[in-house]
Amino acid sequence: MNILITGGSGFVGGHLSRYFTARGARVIATGTSPHHPLQGNENFEYVSADTTRQGAWQTRVADADVVINLAGKNIFKYWTESYKKQMIESRIQTTRRLVEAMTAHQPAVFLSTSAIGYYGDRGEEVLTEDSSPGNDFLARICVDWEHEAFKADGRVVIMRFGVILGKGGGALSKMIPAYKYFVGGPMASGRQWFPWMHIEDLTAAVDFICRHDDLKGVFNFCSPRPVRNKEFAATLGHVLKRPAVMRVPSLAIKLFMGEMGGALMSSQKGVPERLNGTGFQFKYPDLEKALSSIIDSSDDRSAR
């Protein structure tokens, strides 16, 4: 199996590259970083490129049986108007360039990222793949992003990511330092729903979808057991052997994080209804077991 991954130098892209090369697949990853940790692996090739622009990197689609589109600017930054434009263009333009390249060569499956943010702030509502979109900034990006991906012919899969948890980056790398310094805790009321997924379940789900030709359309990539933000905070504190009582007031979040802070306080009770319906088995449906598998003994020692 030959796989092209855009955004391959990021947290999820790195994990997917390691997962598939370890199983004998040939992976070509693109990204804006000049280097990739897997360079030198005989099953891996890295192409440094700006995928929002037309270029030689598009010809690599012809080598791919599977295309996985992960490219997009990090949302965990202060959203100036200029940065919001970059967030939009990095997602929309890369997807558009991929679809262009697929007119000459159609891969067996095109998997394109979106996010649970598609649904907006929905309180207590259970959100399946059939739920309607929201109308905030992130929701509108996701709607447009998915629209571009669905322009591709053939089998298209949209992956609406929850918060992905794993070693080596992602959301946990931002959270753990606060807990180690005894200032971790829930955000605002803590009652908002927090959709999450272990990186090992994500990689396994991508592999599962690639190998089942009948699977297409939208899939929520999140655990079947969503938790509230306060439960997440308490569980993370328990695993790190740290208290989780330093609640961050909503006013402070909005003051220091601006519009992005409002998105962080959104409530999205996402469930993976379609993944569950395929027979896919989650390895880590339980949050405490998921966090314990990620935060190993070396993390514990450094926390003391």
C-alpha cells in the first residue's frame, strides 16, 4: 500500500507515518518543516512543500493508493484576523490542490480531516455524524473544508477529529505542564462536554477504513465515552498524581485567549456512531486507561 499524507510532519501525521511504515506500507509525507524524524526509513519519503500552492508535490498523488489530508494551521494560537485567514487557507487551499491532482489519478480512498468543531457549541445534545453544523468560526471552516474534499471523485472519507491524545505532542503537551506545576484544573464551569480519542485508536481506525472498501462519508473520530471537562481534568490530575482544583474562570480565558478561548469552552458531546456501526473496536474507550497508557513512568518521575 502506498500512502500520501499531507500535514505529515505534524502530531497526527507523524504517528500515522510510523504506524504504516512499521506495517510495510510506503509513505510519502508532505509538510512545511525542512526535515522529518522518519527520514532515513526505507519505507518513508518526506517532501517539504507549501501544499496550499500548486507545485511538483502534487505529482506524488499519482504514486498513492491512499491519500490522507491532515494539513492545517494549529488552532491553539491567538486568533488575529491575519491568523484566522491562515487557518482557513491552509485547510481549504491544500484540499483544493489535492482534488486538482486527483483528476489525473484517483486513489482508492481519500481521507480528509475535519473536526468535531463542525457542530459548534451544542450543550447537552448528543452529536452524531448526521447532526447539523454550527455557525461559529470553526464550524464554518469545517463546513467549507468538507465541501472541498467532497469535490473529489471516488471514495471520500471525512474524519471529524475530537481532541486527540497521545505522546509527543497534541493537546496533552499543552496541558501537562500546568498540572505538574500544581495549576491544572477545569475550564470555566467544567460542565462542557469534551470529545477525545487516543492516538492509537485514531491510527487503527484510519487503517480499518482503508481496508474496508464499502466505508465512505463522515465519521466522528472520538471515544464512545465522552466526558465533561471537569471529569477530564480530574482524571488527568489523578494519573499525574497532581490536584486538579485550579479552575480557570471564563473571563480569564476570553481575556487571554480571545475568540479561541470561546471555542475551547464549547460543549460538544460527540459520539462515533458510524465507527461503532462498522464493528471497529476501540482499544482505549476509557479515559483513565487512555491517559495512563500515554503518561508513562518517565512522565511520573519528571512530575515529582
